[in-house]
Amino acid sequence: MSKKSDLVAALIKEVKLRHPMPSGPTDGLNLLEQGAVIVLMRHMTQKQAEQSVKALKGAYEDWNEVRVCQAQEISENLKHGGRKKGVALLHDRREAAMALKDYLQDVFQETDALDLEELREEPQVAGKAGMSLSVLGHAGASYLMFLASDGQVPVHLPLIKLLDRLGLIPKTTSLKKARGSVDNLVGKGQELDFTLAIHEVLELWDDEEAPIYMTVPCLQATDYGKKSFKDRSTAIAKAEAARKREEERIRKEEERERKRAEAEAKKRARELERKRAAEEKKLAAARAKAAAADAKRKEAEAKRAEAARKKDAAKKEAAAKKLAAKKAAEKKAAAKKAAAKKAASAKKAAAKKAAAKKASAKKATAKKKPAASKKKASKKPAASKKKASKKKPATKKKPAAKKKPATKKKPVAKKKASKKPAAKKKASKKPAAKKKAATRRR
């Protein structure tokens, strides 16, 4: 820049304010209320902001009451454009109401009162007070300081230091000398525009994220701006290099961690595979052992079943033999009994026949000797006496009668009975026949 005036004009042209500012002061409002208009203009037009401040001023006793009330209550008095009503309207006005509350709280904390009249005091006190209002920002505070100083560019130590570094005024610590230099620097009618622009530069020069000299060309044309731009660019390049190195370090670390994790995963996989193979081998051995045991059990069961079948067959065969022997013995005994019965009946018939023959013979003899019987009847007394004398001894021979052979012929029967074992022997020799019968049945 060849001339300081050209730099001032370039600053006014190139520096863009972050927030809108009033085109002029509002009648009837003090400095605190003018600041409220600036804050509300960030959410509505200047006219709506001025009407809202006047409405709040009439609705509440003082601004401290506004500071402590709810944002919803403030919203009801804001003159915001739009046709929304109810909850939707309050929602749209909430941000403006909260911004106004934050502004009032900031003023209260910085000044211990809700009053900005100290901005009308000496420049250094006014500058210190104005630069402390963070919600308004340097540009908004400088607007109030401009109004408080009756249209003069505010002069304070932070601004003098910046103007000196930019080469706009000579280096000095005297506010009086600085005032003269600033008045000579700024042309007539440019005071407010320059005030807002230079205070925006003052606030954003050391901004961490986006310093203003990085985007405003006229600032980069100054020695201070050029140096700051170079230092910032170097710092950015270093930061970028450091970021890339850090990214590379992180990438390598991540790569090492990835490889380590992969190796660990492979190791775990191999270990799991080994364990799985061992487990499968163990399970296969257990299954083979179980299969062998099952086969052995089945074989034993088959043997037991075969033995049981054979035993059962032997039992059935023995029972069949026993039954056949029993039936043969019963048949033989029945035949023998029938033969004995037949012999007894024949004997009985013969005896009966002999008795009948004897009776008939006796009857015939009785008919032949009727006369003899009569003769004997006449001689009965003597004969009876003789017979009586002769028969008496006969009566005494009763023991001999007991030895009758007919009654004691039972030993013969015993002998016959004793011959029965021979029949049994014959019966015992018949299993072969029964076996033949059993094989035929099969």
C-alpha cells in the first residue's frame, strides 16, 4: 500500500462483519438498549429488533427483571416476523430470547450493573469496558463506544497497538497523540465504517481457527500481516506435516497392530484347530470304543440269546420227553390196569361160573337124596350127639383157618408189582423215538 488512506479504504471494503449492525442509533434508547438491538438483529431485522426492545421495556419494570425471567416469557414480547402461532412461534423466537438473556447476563457480570454509561467515560476506561463484552463482540461494543463518544473513532490501547503494527499511525502510548493520528487517518463520513472494520480485525487477528489476515488481502500487504501470514502458513505447514507424520505413525502402529492381531488370530486359529483335531480324535476313539463295546455287547447278547434259545429248546425237548414218557407210562399203566381189570373180571366171571356150577350141582344132589335126608332125620339125635361130640374140637381150630392160602396170595401181586421197573426201563429206552417225533414236527 502506498498510502495509509488506501489501506483504510481497503479495510472498509474487504473486511466483512460477522453480524449485521444498525444503520444508525434508535431514538429513546440508552446504550444498554442500543446493545440489545444489536444482539436481536442477529435473529431479526433492525425494525423488529427496535420494536421488540421497546415492547420489553414497556412490559417489565427494568432490564434486570428481563434478565432473570424465562426465555418463553421474553419470546412473547418479541416482534418476530412470520405467521406461526403458539408453540411453533415460541420455538422460532427462543434463540433470540436466549441471546438477549446472555447479553444482559454478560453486561451484569462485567459491570456489576445493567448499565453501560461508563462507555461515555475516558477512552481507556471505556475501551477496557467495551472490549470485555464477549456477547456483543468488539464490533458491537465499538458501535456503542462510537455512539458514546459522539461519532468519534474509539481510541484505546489495544486498538493503538494494532494500528501501529499495521503502520497506520506512529508508535505511541499517548491516547491524546493517538487521537490526533486517528482523526487525520480517517476521512469525513468513514468513522463508523472504519470503527467497525478495525475492531473486527482486532477481535479476529488471533483467532485460533481462522485468523482474519489469512483471508483479507489488504492485511497480507502490510509488513505485520505478511509476517503473520507467513508464520501462520509455516505453522500450518508444520502442523500439517506433524499431522501427516502422526497419521503415518498411527497408520504404521495400526498396521503393526493389525499384523499382530492377524498373527494372534492365526495362532488362536491354529490352537483351536489343534484342539479341535485332538477333540475329534478323542471323540473318534471314544466312538470306536463305544462301537466296539456295543458290538461286543450285541455279540454277548446274541450269545446269551442263543444260549437261552438252546436252553429253552432243551427245556422244551426235556419237557416233551418227560411228557412222552409220562404218557407212555400212563398208557402202559392203563394197559396193565385194563389187563388186570380184565383178568379180575375174567376171574370173577370164572368164580361166578364155578359158584353157579357148584350151586347147580348142589341143587342136583339135593334133589337126588330126599329120602336119605329123611332117614338121616330120623336118626338125628344120635347122629347129632356124635356130630356134636366130633365138631367141638373143630371149632377150636380157628387159628388154622387164618392160614388160608387164598387170602394170603398177595405176594404174587407184589411180585408183579416188582416187575414194573422193567416196564419203566423199557419206557426209558424210548427217547430215540421221541427225538424222531420231534424232528418230524420241526
